[in-house]
Amino acid sequence: MRIRAAIAVPAASAAVAALLLTSSQSQAATGQTRTARCAEKSLTMRAKAADGDPTVLRVSVTNRGARACVVDRVPTVTFGNLDGAALPVPLGGTGGHRLAAGGTGYADVRTIADPADPEARRVGTVTVAASTTHWGRSFSAAQLGTGRQALVWEPVTTWWKPSAAAADRAIGLG
């Protein structure tokens, strides 16, 4: 038994090392390299209510860095001191969204489906981050254009999209 265990561990380690080497050689041969995560200081976050619809926020993230980088697949959007964040639509696993140097990603957030909903909560700020590891930027309701407060109940957000029009289509606008 001991002999087999002693042989199995190095064999498994060698197999993993070969797989990793093959993967990195393959990436080098094709010119593919892993894109680094975006540093928060290299990003500009923006958010504004959609014209004529204060229940939809249009958000964007711009990479001001000199190299492409990756943010989370969906923005992290939180509301005042309420627990939780907007859920992604469609649902999906974790992943990244690549931003070219100088590139911008767009997403829409529906804060509430029915403004007359008696369950609606009211918040004075909305915070948007490009990654769960970032602090993000907080926007007051006035900055967003929703009045003194933003209404929130079961909020959803799109994945980052290449254009504002694509984000609008994904949330059901236009």
C-alpha cells in the first residue's frame, strides 16, 4: 500500500504539471494571455435614471487604463442601507467581462417593477461597483435623477453589454 501511495502522488502531480504546462504553451502559441482584473482606480463608474423612467438606471464602467482588463460579468448594485444587491438577468454563473483600454461596458438596472407596489422601499443612495472586490461609487437619488429617493423592490441588473442600446434591450426597453 505504501509503495502505491508513494507512486500515485508523484504521478498525479506530474499529470497536473503537464496539464498546466500544456495549457500555458497552448496560450503562448495562440497569443492568448490571461487578462488581469481591473484595478478600481483605473475605472470610471457612471449612473443615471433612464429618460422618462426613474425605475431604470443606466450604468456604465470605463477602463481608463492603458491595457485591457476584466471586471465581473455583472455590476454589483446595492441600495442605501438595504441588504443584498440587484440580481442578474439572465441568471448565470460567475465570469468576467473584458474591457479594452479606453473601453466602456453598459448595464441597466430595474429598481422596481411597479412603482405603486406597497412593498417598495425608498433609499437615498445607490452604489455601483464593477467587481465584488471593489468599493464602487455611490450616487445620490438626486444625482441619478430619481428625485429625493429611489424606489426599490426586487431589483435586477443586466450583464455588462457593449452598448447602451444592448443593455436597454436586455432589460426590456426600446
